[in-house]
Amino acid sequence: MAAQLTYKIDPPDTTQAIARRSKKGLAVRFWAKVERTTADACWLWKGTCKRNGYGQICADPEGNQLRGRKLYAHRVAFELAFGPIPAGLHVLHRCDNPRCVNPAHLFLGTHQDNMADMIAKQRHAHGERQPTRKLSRHQVRAIRWLAHHDPGPQTNLAREFGVSASTVTHILTRKTWASGQ
């Protein structure tokens, strides 16, 4: 019978393993990445940001089920200050600064509330900020002036400005370019 080999394996140093795995709570990690100033000013997120400018933080960098899951920083700030966010609601900014995590600047609303807020504050692409626009505001004013002072077929104006007749109609009825920006 062959000699049985035994290997002596030292148990791992558990103190080092525990120290490595001990993580700071989400709140501690979160507030360490916030530049707080006065209570009424924006508190800027200094951690990772998405392309859209909103801050994000890893939910649980060393945990099990949430490992690697990213959370929006402004939503975390709201939950730390006020508790859980009800299902279907968004966290909106009064200050319109996506990096701001000051709970005083955050409020709950629906998607429709968010869109209405965006339109009211003119943060949406409209007028010359619209990427698919074909006319400048000066051309829109010229179309309106010509239609008022030299009435004729809208197809002539459309041809002259390189747009469709329906575009001219929408401009004249203020369905588009409402304020003539």
C-alpha cells in the first residue's frame, strides 16, 4: 500500500479577509462623493457621471445580489433624506442641474410632471435648438411677413424656402415656431 500523503493547509487569515470585505455603508460612500456648500446651493456629485450628466454610484460594490448595479445619485440622495421612492415616480430637480444631489432641490413627480417642467423651463429642443429644423428664426419671420404683406399661394413660399406647404401652414398657424424664436 502506498504511503498516504497529507498536506497541512493553514486556515486563511480571517482578519485580513474581513477587513478587505468590510465595506462602508451606501450612505457613507455616497456623502464622501458630494461637495456640500450652503444649504440652498447645489451640492455637486463628484463621483462617476453618465453621459447625460447624472451622477451614479454602485449599489453594493462587494455584495451579492446587487453587485455592480448602478444607482442614480440624485435618487439615492432623495431616499437617504426622505425614504423610499414610491413606484412609478421620478425624482425631479428644481435647479435643473443633473449633478445636484441637494435633497432641498429634489422633489417627486410623474414622467408627465417632468416633461411639463422641462417645457415650462424651455429645456427642450425647440426653435433653432431643434436638431432637425430646416429654417432659422429669421426665415420663419420672413415667411410670416411675406404671407401677411404679399398673400399668395403657400406653395410659392414653400418652394422659395425649400420646405413643404404644410410646414408653411404650420408656421403661419403657429403650430410650429409658436413664438418665432
